[in-house]
Amino acid sequence: MDITLKSPEFGGCVDSICSKSQAHRALICAYLAKGKSRIFCPYLNADIKATADCLKNMGAKITYENGYFEITPPDDIYDLAEIDCGESGSTLRFLIPVAAISGRKTIFNMHGRLSERPIFPLTIELEKYGVKFSGKNPLICENILQTGCDFEIAANASSQFASGLMFAIGAFGGSLKLIGNVESKPYIDMTMAMLNNFGAQITECDNIYSSPKKQGLTANDMIIEGDWSNAAFFLAMGAVGKNAITVKGLDVGSKQGDKAILDILKDMGTKFSVDDNSVTVYPSALRAACINAKDIPDLVPILSVCASCAMGTTKISGVSRLRLKESDRIKTVCDMIATLGGKINLSNDDCLEITGCKLCGGVVDSCNDHRIAMSAAVASTICKSDVTIKDAMATDKSYPTFWEEIEKLTI
């Protein structure tokens, strides 16, 4: 489905949706824990549903009613589970080590570009400790993981690999050593914090995460935070548009890495205010900035839109890993900005340089990437002509009601 926006004006208030990063982690910890957990997550998307459905097929009793998940871990280890990860990289990479803990045959099915995204650093490390893998899509995982493993993995590989292995040491004990310069560390910190919320005792020193042998997780009740990753689109909309935008339900003390959007917008000259659990961003004259995106890769598409209307040339470094997202996100970001009449250049395959100018409009192909579709919607507010977004419903992956919110905010 294509959607065309005709130089819209947006303004008003929107509620933040639930953090899918936190929801993935909470559901998996509840699966590994003893006893029943209740998780308040009133907003679902395709990725969260994928993780919940996979855990259910792996033997958990999971119900969802009135915004609450109730999760009871399996009474007995399943003999065989065939699960569907959809297009969710977190679901796949987190659950591979969880399946290895059970030692039972688990068949992982994937859709979209997910089967093309790398998993070898993760599977190779697990094979060292007795796990067997075969196939690609579906991927088959067999044999039980040894207890008390001492994992090592490159720190500049996906943080999802590190988080997946951390679930294993949280449940089984052991250690995880990250080698080299750590990227996307806030996501790793989120995993450690969630495991500790469920009774783990993981500690970190010099990029080595350690957990006591044979510890057990305990059930927990919790509320999923508002999502800074998706709030970033509306916060940016307030900065580049003609009217203020307020996003409610955000925790400024959150461990979510994409909370950095506030500091970056501030560096670019954005005016905003914080009141209790809401953030209001006001129309601002933006200036160029130098941004290191190695810890915040998901913000790059929307930051590129902000940079397109900022005075000067913005440099966004640390972007090379974006080629392995739902789309080749370096290419799709460059195509989006160029199609709309912007000035963007890729330097050394790791730095986007964007010079502010007046955007014209045009047809943006989302390439089934939710963040490209949402970024193009924000860009439409600063384009002189219409913006048509192809495959606009890619937003269902993380934000199924995005276009409804857009309609509510239209002035």
C-alpha cells in the first residue's frame, strides 16, 4: 500500500508505544524464570508478537488480556518446536541460545531479509559448547548447551549476539567476553538489567560479563517502558515542522540507547521541554552536528531527515552495520534523501555527510523497512511537493498504528 502526504502540517500530542526492545527481553526472562510472570505491555507489534508466539511454541503457557502478558515457563521440556521469527532479528538471535539451553530440536523459520542477516558469530560460538546447527531457512538447532560456558564474541558484531549469549549465562551461569570496541552497548546493558530484574546476578568488568553457576531466574511483574526509538520520529517532527509535538509516556531515566535523540536534537539547536513523563519539542532552526551512531544505529534514518534541513553539513559516522538491517539501510537512507532533493554522500562506507537544503518531494520506496517509511513521513513536512511512500505499511513491524497517529496529528 502506498501513502501520499501533501506537504502536511502536524501538531499536538501522541502517546509513546511500548518498547519492543524491552518487551523482547522481559518475555524471554519470564520464559526462563520459575513461576508465573505478569508483564504489562498494552501496545503490541509484529516483532513482539513473534517473540511471544515463539516462546509459546517452545512450551510456555502465555495469555494476553487487557494489556497483560501472563507467562508460565514450560512444565516439561518440549521434544520438537517449529517457530516463526517473522522478520525480527531480536527474536531469532535471542532465542537461538534459549533453544540451545533446552537441548531439544528447534526449527527456526524466517521471512523478509532475516535469513540474509548474519548469525554465524553466534552459532559458531554455541557450537564450541556442543550445540549443532543445520540449514539456513529454516535453521535447525539441536543438542544441549553445556553449563557454565565462557563465551567470547567480537564486540563490534551485533549486540543481539551478545544479548542472546547473555540469556544463556543468566540461566546457566558462565561468562561472556566482548573482544574489541563495543558497539550498541546500551542494548547489552538493557539485557543485563532485565536479567538482573528477574533475579540473575550478572556483573560486568572490562567488557567481561559474569554470572554465578547454576543460578535460577525468578518470576517478576513489570511494566514495559515507552519506546524512545519510535518516539524519535515524532520528536523530530516537532523540531523540523511548524508546530510543537508532545510525546507522553517516556522515561528520561531509561537505559534505552535511543534516548540519545534528545541530546542530539539539543546539539542541533532544538528547543524542547520535559515535564513528568512527557517531552515536548518545538519548531527550531537546526544546525549541523557531528554524530557517532555506533550505539544508536536505529536513529540514523530520522537523523538524516533532521540533517537535511539543518544549516551546514552534518556527519553521521559509525553507520557501516546499517547494511544488515531490514533493508540495506545505508542505501535506502541515501536513496530517500536524494529522491526528495537532498544532498547526501557516503564517505569511507562508514560516514554519511548530509548538507542542509530545501527538500522538494518525490516517491520514496521504503523497501519494506519501517524506519524508512516513518522517516519519509516526517520528511514530508519540510518538502515543497507531495511525498509518496511505497510499501508504507512496513510500519506494522514496529508501529502498527503509526498512520493513525499521523492522521490525528494532521492540522
